[in-house]
Amino acid sequence: MKDLLECNEEIKMDPSMGVNSVTISVEGMTCNSCVWTIEQQIGKVNGVHHIKVSLEEKNATIIYDPKLQTPKTLQEAIDDMGFDAVIHNPDPLPVLTDTLFLTVTASLTLPWDHIQSTLLKTKGVTDIKIYPQKRTVAVTIIPSIVNANQIKELVPELSLDTGTLEKKSGACEDHSMAQAGEVVLKMKVEGMTCHSCTSTIEGKIGKLQGVQRIKVSLDNQEATIVYQPHLISVEEMKKQIEAMGFPAFVKKQPKYLKLGAIDVERLKNTPVKSSEGSQQRSPSYTNDSTATFIIDGMHCKSCVSNIESTLSALQYVSSIVVSLENRSAIVKYNASSVTPESLRKAIEAVSPGLYRVSITSEVESTSNSPSSSSLQKIPLNVVSQPLTQETVINIDGMTCNSCVQSIEGVISKKPGVKSIRVSLANSNGTVEYDPLLTSPETLRGAIEDMGFDATLS
């Protein structure tokens, strides 16, 4: 531990390990191919650790090593690609770094300098210090880009030291928070009518890259968001909230995070985005059954989203499709683990707990599983449902065949999608899908998430 403390003191005092972030306005982008080209080209520039380009906001946010690049050189690099790049705020933001202490767990076959050169080529690694006598490697990383597991995969002979220091307290912790560049923002959000609205906003915004915490108040009609401005902008969060149908306005200018006891209490235990950036789906089971429910009390699409996200998170639910228009839900579930009556109660329990749910039909599984047959079943009429349905989605904002290929490539990988044909001339897409796994509204939302305007025909 003493050796690690000494190593840590050296690293803390090294001024050369700062990493900065800058946002550059970019004019001249017309489609997602432009976004991809800039990200690929600038991402290869020496000293650039990460770049995120937004077609909607017309900007690029770059995390870079100030020893190798400056905001000016990055602006010129984008200019050289044929775009108009402008820096509105010349003051870069500091980016959080962390230090991993790794030790050699087996006989080391690679020379130390080879380990150093290998790790320094990795995006997100800012510095390496090697202590051969202590058989220790101190790796400074940007945790939002790379993590300890990825480092260990690059050099399997290294392992995370069990004596690695925990988070520093006191002044050191404050310093780390400042380095993180976390900002607190309050937004006025109009149009929320129930707790499903707040849950939907918290769920979607909380998953955005750069959003650390979010708490939405129905009574105050406001959202409090803690975010990292080098990864996401206020305008992007505002657009995402408004895309869900809620007008949003900035109440106060964002401030760097300095939470009091009340704020900490309000924000702790609030949703945090998952590392995958999307909700995990439950697996399909060999003895799946399907049940249809009538749901009274849904008022808006937030209710639909809230019910779908809550039920799909249950281990024994394979899929759920909720229809606001038909006041119904079709649930595919593991019949050996749960009954339709339990699912009915689970839907009624979804926040705010005011839904009235009844079972209309159940499709029995063909499985002969003893556990399945032992479950008490409710006598219901068996209904058949087409395995494939078709929907046409109007798509605005496509400018070239790259847009067509991007939409077809992304949507074809979505659960339940059998095929998709996108027409640039007709500005629409025709999708064949399994109604038990997805819905037209879900597909429309997925296209909008790619930056296009999508409406159902």
C-alpha cells in the first residue's frame, strides 16, 4: 500500500495529464454520412481521444490531449474537410481522468516498453507510468471512454491491484468533482399530466450519454439534470424532452455541480443511464404463452412507454406491445414462471398505480413442461394473430442514399423487424414486423432517434 501511495503522489503532481473537451460549431453537414466522415477522420487525429458529432445541433464535441492539439488546430482540421467550423467558446472544459494500478500476475513475457506503447495507442489512455521494481503499472484513463476490463484485455498479464486506492475524500474528492466538469441544470417541462410522464422523461433522458442524474417533478413541472457538458449539450437534452411531446425551457443558467444536502437527497437513487445505453430485453422461452389485456386509464404515450418498459424488465416477460388507441397490451411471457393474473396485477401496479386491467385472451403454449401444466390457468378464448404485419412510416430529412442505407441498416436489426424498404423518392419506409415483438410507434420512434422526422401513415 505504501508503494501505491508513493505512485499516486507522483501522478497527482504530474501537470501533464490534463485532458480537455471543446465544442465546435460545424456548418455544411447534410446527412448522417457527413457525421460519420467527420467522426472517422478527426477521430484518427493524433491526440484526439473521442469525438461526438451532432447533425441536429450542427456541432462536434471533442475530447483531446492539449499537449498534442488545441481548439484551433481541431477547428482547422474540420475546415480542411470542406466544412465551416467555428469556435464560439474558446475556453475548453477539463475532463475527468482516473488512475488504475495494475500488477503483473504471471511471468511477464512482454517487455515493459512494449506494454507502454500498446496502452498509449488506446483511445482513452492518457498516460502510463511503469515501476518495474514494484511490478506495477499506473494507467491514467478517461473513464467515460475506456475501463479497467478493456485495459486488462489488451495486456492479459496485468490485473487490477487489490490495493488500488479507493476514491479520495475531502479536498481530493472536490478536485475530482471539478475535473469531472459536471453541471446542474433546471428545466421547466410543460404538459406532464401523470407520473407516467415523469417516469418516461427520467427513463429516456437518463440513458443519454453524458447525463449522470435526472429528477423530474410533476408538481413543480420541472426537471433537475446533472450532466457532463463535454458529452451532451443543453439544447440536445431540451430537444430530446420536446421530442417526447413536452415543451421544455431552461429556468436557470447551468452551474458547475456543488450540491447541498437537500440536492444530494433529491438526486440520489434517481435513474442513471445504463452502460449499454439501451434497455435489456428478456430472453425468449421454449414454453412462451401470449396474453392480451385491456387497460383503462392510459392518457398519453408516456403511459404506453412506462408500462412497456416496466413489464419488459421482468425476467419472465419476453415482449410486450401496448396500444393506446386499442387500450390493450399483448404480452409474451414464460408460462412456467408466471400466470396472466400475476401479469394483470403487475400492470395495475405500474406507477401511478391507477390503471384498471382485465384479461381478454390467452394463447396457450404448446410446451409439455410439467411446471407449465401445473400452473392454474384462467379459461380464456384462444385467439390467433398474424405473425407478420406491415406499416408505412413517412420519413422527412433524408437527403441521399446514405440516409436510406443507414435507416435500413439500423431498423432491420431491431427486435421483431422482418424486413424494411426505404424509398428516398417517396420519403417513406415500409416495414414488415412481428406485432408481438414491436409496434409501429416503436419503429417510428427508432427512426426519429436517428435524427429524422418520422410519422405513421
